Amino acid sequence: MKDYECVQLLQWALPRLRLRWAGFRKVRKQVCKRVDQRLKELGLPEAREYHTYLDAHPEEWSVLDELCRISISRFYRDRQVFQRLEREVLYELAQMAVANGEYDVRCWSIGCASGEEPYTLAILWKLGLAPRFPTLGCRILATDVDQRMIERARRGCYPASSVKDLPEDFLAQAFLRTADGFCVKAPYREPVTFLEQDIRKTVPDDQFHLILCRNVVFTYFDDELQRQSLQQITERLVPRGALVIGSLESIPEGGSGLEPWSKKLGVYRKSLET
Ligand SMILES: C[S@@+](CC[C@H](N)C(=O)[O-])C[C@H]1O[C@@H](n2cnc3c(N)ncnc32)[C@H](O)[C@@H]1O
């Protein structure tokens, strides 16, 4: 399939999946390769025939939806964000939890891919924050729509390229080097619970001090779905809780009840009056 054929197909199909072309423009090669493979499986010689096929087989839309998942991630992705979380954001949230007589800081990583993001949080907590908050635990819920991602996350072993941005002491303390690569040690796995969940359909019942929603909703979802998701996410934050989005992302206009903590780093805080 030629690039322009794939672009035409995606520009037609993505809005029907409530996704947006702008998010996929730079990463389309991955998606186009998968769609090409799917066309071969279905015996369709040309991309335009996939239009007709989708019209005739509505169940195919969920197959295409799966083909459109981008799962790039790595530990400590966007170093400055995690530094700020450690020095200030998580620190203040932990202080707030202690002041409220709570036993845990609760975090939610949405679109957690193979676990790089929630494990980074667990490492940050154990090595950076826990010594300063001996009475406080940290619980991290990590959700992803993709079952294979969740399975990989539970395995918790990674190639060197996934851990290359981690500070050396984090790497040395939190990982075992094995034949399977760099494997997260048990104490850093223990705070993290992985769950297969589609943010478009379900959100957890809990209230969180910190929610990471990076490089998924505000990159790939269409405007209306972004707004709806943002509202649901904000409702899951405790008063003065923090939301972190991707460093190249922005929240929809009028971002319901959030104020910037650091707009540059994509950190927001729930306003008191919501
Ligand atoms: C690009 S990765 C981002 C990983 C991590 N948050 C980061 O920034 O490094 C996007 C992840 O979101 C997941 N995802 C996509 N749509 C989703 C949905 N509707 N609900 C939950 N997760 C979703 C994908 O499966 C993928 O693992």
C-alpha cells in the first residue's frame, strides 16, 4: 500500500473511531504496516476496498481500532517531568495525604503501555519519597486497553533501550540484569496493579492524588472524546490532586476545574472549587 493510500484511508477512518489524524501523522508508518498486513489477511488488493469491507462488516472497526494503538514508551520518559514530580508534585501530594490522615498516596497511570511509566513512579516513590514519608505508602493503578501490553507489564522485563534514560542509581537499585533483560525487582512491582481497561468505556472507582495521562487521550482522541475523558479524569482526582499530560500535549480549552501547576511540563492541579 502506498503512503498516500494509507493516509487517505486513515483520514477517512480515524474520525469514525473518534480518533484524530493529527495525532497519527508522525507515527502512521507503524499503523500503515499493520493495516497493510490486515489487507493481505483479508485478500484485499487495494486500500479503497477496505472502505467497502468496513462498511459491510461493522465488526471490523474494532480490528482497525486495535491496529491504531501506538505503544511507544520508556522509563523516566521526559526526565524533567519526573524530576519535578519527585522534588515538588509528589512531595506536596504526600504532605497533603499525611495532613488528611491517609495511609497511601494513590496514583493512576492511564495508557500505561508495558509498565514503564507506573514502574518509574514506583521507583521514584521508593527511592525518592518513601524515606521522607515513613508512615505513608504508595499505590499505583496502571491501566491499558491492550491485553498484550498488560501481560508484558506484569512480566516487567525490558531491553536496555527502555531503561536508558533512568538515573544510574535507580537502574542499579531497582533492576536485576537477567537473560530476559532488565527486570524490575519485587519491591518496586509490589505497589503497582495492572488492569486491562479502556478509558473510553470505564474509569476506576477510586479517587487519586496523581493521575498520569500521557501520550494517549490528548494525542490520539478526537476533540469531543478528549473533553469527555478530561472531565471523567478530573472527577477521579481528589481536591488539589494533580494531572500530568504528555510534554507535547495540551488539554482542551476550558479544561474543567484544573489550573496549571507547570504548563510547560504538562502538570495541572484540580482547583478547590470543583
Ligand atoms: C504511546 S503509549 C503511552 C505510554 C505512556 N503513557 C507514556 O507516555 O510513555 C499509549 C498507550 O495507550 C494505550 N491506549 C490507547 N487507547 C487506549 C484506551 N482507549 N484506553 C486505555 N489505554 C489506551 C495504548 O495501548 C498504549 O499502550
